Amino acid sequence: MIDVINQINATQREIGNQAVATGEGRSVLLRRVYDAPIEDVWSACTDLERLGRWLGQVEGDLRVGGTFQLKDNAGGEILRCEKPRLIKVTWVFGEGMPTEVEVRLAPGDDGRTIFELEHASPAQIVDELVRTYGPGGTIGIGCGWDLALLGLDLFLNGVTFDPATWQDTPEGKEFAVRSCHAWGPPIQAAWGTGDDDISAAVAFAVRHFAPETSGDR
């Protein structure tokens, strides 16, 4: 059994203004502490075989200037790689807009590791999407990374985990619903969204990530 509530609460969530190559950007930022040394977390994030055990099958040349492809997901180019503290890549899904993902590691207390992941998109595109469709899509980006950070925690603790199948379990659906709700406050703070609008945005994200649930938490 996975302690869904503790896993949700282990992550701090923010909406930031991380710049991208094309200029001003908007970002989702996730921060949590892993009970593992920084070298182990770095290896889990950069070794192809280990990545496949918590994130998904990854192919490519993981060096600066090299490219990667996550199976059935995004691909891109390695922009920066500063062992054991920073990885930055472009993140492009299909014909979608180019975005950037940056992972930052720092040593924490008692041999633990502070992990930050920031996914930035061009500001003008994000703002237009929010004006047109509301912030539910931004919540969706954050929910997707919540699942990845859960997978990394389980992997570092020796737990076998297949995110593709777990998402369809009752436990996985509960995690998705709680993740969507957890992104409500930072989304509301970033855009000054009213309570009704943020409730609608959370419901929009829940319908995508856990369509058979009510979304009530």
C-alpha cells in the first residue's frame, strides 16, 4: 500500500516565472526531499536503465547536445548537465510547443537530497491558454509530475512500481484526484482565480486524470 496522503503532502508546489530560451516563461515548480544521498538521486535521474524503472523507457544520448525520447511521451535535447546538481532539457510532446524542464539537486540534512523540478513554458502561450480555457491545463502539467516524483520516491526505497498500470487502480485514482486538488491553491495564488473558477479547473483536471471519480476531496 502507498500512503497517498503523505506522498501528496511531501511535495511543495508553486507557480513560477522561469524564463525559457524564447524569453519570459511560466512554470510549475515541485520541491521535495528524498531520503537518499545526492549521488543516488542523480544516478536515478540520469541512468537510462534506472530511469526506465520509475519514469518510463528512455532512449537517447544523455549528454549535453544529445537528444532523448521518453516512450509514448515527450522528447528533446540535453541543454545542461552539471553532475550531480543540475539537468536541463527541452521537453516537446509531438507537434506541441517547445518547453523546458530543469531538475536541481542539493544535499539536505542527514544525507538526504533536496529535489526541485521546474517545467517552464513560454509565458504568452500559457497566459493565452489560461485566458481561453482556464487554469485546468496547468494543473494537469503539475499532476503529471506529481506522479513522476512519487515513482522516484518508491524506486529509491526499493519498491517496484509501474506508473502506467498503477494509475488505473483505486489507489492511483485517489492520488490523481488529491494531486489535482493540491495544485488548486498555487494556481489560484498565481492568477488570482476566483473560488468557482479554480473549482472548475480542478474538476477539469480530475476528469482527465481520474475520469471515473467524482473529484470530491
